[in-house]
Amino acid sequence: MATIAVHEFITLDGVFEQPSWTFEYGFDPKMGETIGAMTERSSTILLGRRTYEMFAPAWRDRTVEDDPGAPFFNQTEKFVVGVHPLGGEWANTVALGAYDPAVIRRLKSDRDGVIYISGSGQLVRALMSEGLVDELHLFVYPIALGKGERFWSVSDGPTRLVLLSHDAYDNGVVHQAYGPA
């Protein structure tokens, strides 16, 4: 059975949408090592439709010369959750349709290794409410935006987690890895 590992770029006040606010901090190479360790264990990618529509045009034409992560994103099987049809093609991609926790449970049971999710906050919140996320990797940036879509919804109620590991990077970002409590 596969596990689901998520990584999110998030602000101190919980904003995760449109992470252009990350650019001023740069990308510490050690962050790449942390994310690379997650993708190396992964055999499948699961994305929400909006994240897919950002990722597909950004990754589908990249080569390993452009970015060492390109082979992972382009060659790995990808499943996309969303009601609306997918915009654009991307190799090895299957649309799953509307969110259905039973479909995700089947996906987990039919695979080994790690199912990797990047971004896809709405999908991740739904998965967390169903107890389907095994690892939550938050890359917390030292900025509070005061507005924007927040990862944690007040309507979700409490979410209890246990700290698995943590790292601090030279650019001020802190990585916190959590599992279910």
C-alpha cells in the first residue's frame, strides 16, 4: 500500500495560494535536497486541477538540462482530481474526476511507495479530513501576508499532527514534517 506525502509552501499566517511571494527568499539548495528525497521515494503524483494547470505548462517541456526535477514530473504517472476538464496535455496524466475519497483509497491500495502531492491545497484539506495524508511537509516562509487563501480552514476544526522532523534553511524557511497524531 502506498502512502501520501504532501509538500506545501506556506506563510507564517497560513497562506499557500499563488506562491510568488517565495521568490524573494530564493530556493536554498538544501530545500531541493529535502524535496528531492520525497520525489525519489515517489512513484505517483496526485494533483488538484488548479495545481495541474499551473504545473503542466511549467514542466511538460522542461528537460533535465533545464531542471533536474524534470524527469520526475514528466515521466511519473500523474492523477488529477477535479470536476472540470483538464486544460492542456501532459504525459502520463489521468483525470480522476470529482473528489471521491474511495477513489483515493483505491489508488493508495493499488500502489506501492509514495504518492506525492505538491500544492493542491483544497485537495489536501479534503484528504486530511479523511485521514488519507501520511506525511505533511510544510515549508514555512518568514512572511505573514495578512490576506489570501489559507491552508487551514476555520471550518475544518482541529487537526492534530505529530512532528516527524524539521530543518531550518539559510534563506529563513523552516521545513516541518508532520504525520497523523
